Amino acid sequence: MKCPKRIRAEFEEQKRLFVTWPLEKELVCGFDCEQVTVRIIKEALSEVAVHIDVYDSEMLDYVKNYLKNEHVHLEKLSFRVYPYAIMYPRDFGPEIVFEEGKPTWIDFDFNAYGLFRKNCFWNQDLIEYAGKTASLFAIEKGGSSRLITEGGNHEFNGQGTMISILETEKDKRNPLWTTEQIEREFKNHFGLQQIIWLEKGTFDDENPYMGKLTEIEGRNCYRCASANGHIDEFCRFVSADTVVLAQVSEEQAQNSQLARLNKERCDAAKKRLENIRLANGKKLRIVALPMPEPFFIKVRERDALFSYFTFDEARIQNHLFLDGSDFPKEDFYVLPAMSYCNFLMINQKVLVQTYAATTKMKVHERQDREVINCLKQLFPDKEIVAIESLSLNLGGGGIHCHTRNLPC
């Protein structure tokens, strides 16, 4: 009898990790993205083979020398030159589905998180990334879909269930599709029995072009960037019947409008998950992780992130934010894409984002400890590795976004 399709969970055995080298060493002066990437690579090498994509041949030479100086053995790595415009392969890398025990990849569409037209000049390379990456490792295509979707909005338990954000998949990416059509597409290509829809993602992770979030010292504060609604920012499977879910405390909600909005969404997600029975009839276990206290970073004209805002303005209709306000012309603040749920599970390690050593905030010291202790209880046989990730978060994603697993 033919074996059904199965997409494996991240907490199952992995054999390779894909990483894209940061396009900028520092998006904001003093926040080194490359050091975060090197730390991920070093930790992963004890568990899996690591493949690194670099933007061009000049970067390839630079990265090899950089890694040598960091005492990373290059013979344990593979490299490729590929012109990516976004450093988060989680979202446009190959989705691996096993059929009759053989890995295949599914060809989905990509449109830069619903923010740009699919045919914009740099998006085509990202659309082709999954197929070219799969071919590099002799993985055959298992199916093709014109559904626009990203890996960061797919959470699998390995037993036929996926959690995803409905607003993202339908309203933000595929407005001409019905929910039923989207469900059929996912179930057919991933071999799913059940899709658990959460209504919305976190408020931090909304469209970065919505406009200002708040004001800091008389200057506007914006989202630095975002995935525009991804599940891996606030809800993750850690076993076949257990998820971690971001939680905003009452104290946080009382002190911040941003926290209040996030609390409403996280509480709604919890209520939805509490009423779920998995495909095998079991109730879902929900474990709370804190949502990091916001930390705002000043962006100056000399910073690469400032020029990114200028680049985006030229490509947005009417050259205005969605709230009708102008793009910043002078120094401003941003809220990085901070999350304790954007961790990476890779065999006997869990790489988790932490913040206190960078922000020097007491609240982050407490939250970091709480998260690490919680993950130690959830993964008693794994090593929990804390990585300061604020520099990476300035690009709109985190450790999980910055990598892509290839399962065994």
C-alpha cells in the first residue's frame, strides 16, 4: 500500500541546516548581525551539516576569511553564491515533504510577504530559490502550487496537523482564494489531516508600512520590518501535542498600548487552542512563554536601516505609509522583531533568542531566565543555547527565520 505524504516536525531528526549570510554587517551601528550568524553556525555544526548562501563571489571570499578567523572549520561547510534580497530562507526555502519515505519539495509562490508585486525585479530569484536549493541536494519536486505562502507561517506537529494564521494566508497573501481552497491546497501538498487557524499574528508583526507605532523622545517609532503575520513569532509546536504560546502579562498590558494589543491577540489564540482536539483526539497542551519587553533603537541617517526605508519609500504607492504619513527624513526609532518563540530546534540543541546582555534591562534578565528554564523543562534531553539576537531582529526576523532545516 502506498505510504501517505508526511511533513516532519522540526523537533524530529534533521540532517542539514541552510543559512543565508547577512546582507549588511550592521543594520544599525553597534548591532552586529554577522556575529549572531556565526554563533548559529558554530552551534549547529555539532548537530548537522551546514550550507551557507552568500550574495556574490566577493562576499564568498569575505565569509570564508571571516569564518576562518572565528575558528570555524570550512571543510564542514558547503557554500553557494546566490543573489537573495532577503536573509530569511525559512520563508522562501524548500518545503520538504516525504512520500513513500522519499524527500520531495513543494513549489509555492512568494511575493515578499505581501508587500510587493510578485514580479518585482528582485523577487524572481527568491521564487526560484526553493527549486534550485532542492536540486543542489538532488531532491525532486513533489508538487506545485500557485498559493503564495511562507515557511514561517507553517507550524507542524509531524502527525498531520499544522497551525497557521488565517489572516496571513487568506487576506494578506491570497485574497482571491477561499479558506476552503487554501485548506485543500495545504492538505493535498503536505498530507495534512487538520489545520488549526489562528485569526491574527502579533501586532508587532503587522505590515511594516502601516505607519508609526508610537513616539520616543519626540521622534516617530516604526516597525523595523516584519514578516507581516507569521506563526513562528508567537506559537510553536515543541512536541506532537504541545505548543508554546507567547503571553503578555497584565502588568505589561497596563503599561503599554502595544502590549494591550498584543495581549488581545495572544489571549484570543490561547482561547482558540484550548478548544482544539488534535487529529488523534488528544487535547493540545499549551505552555506560556513571555513576550519580550519592547526595546526601541534609534536609527540615524548613517545606518543601513535608514537607507532601507528610503529604498522602500520609492516603491510604495504615493510614497506614503498606509496611514497617510510621510516616510522619515531624519533620525527615528524602530522596534526590532523580538520574540522568544522564534527559536531553532536542531537535533540535540535548541537555539533560543535572548536579550538582556544587549539591552541591559532587568526585565529582560528575568524574561531570559524564565524562557531558558521553561525550555529546559520542555526539552530535558536537549541543550538549550542562548544567543543574543537583537541585531538579527532589526532585519524583521530571528534565528528561526534566518535558517531552514532539511529533515532526515
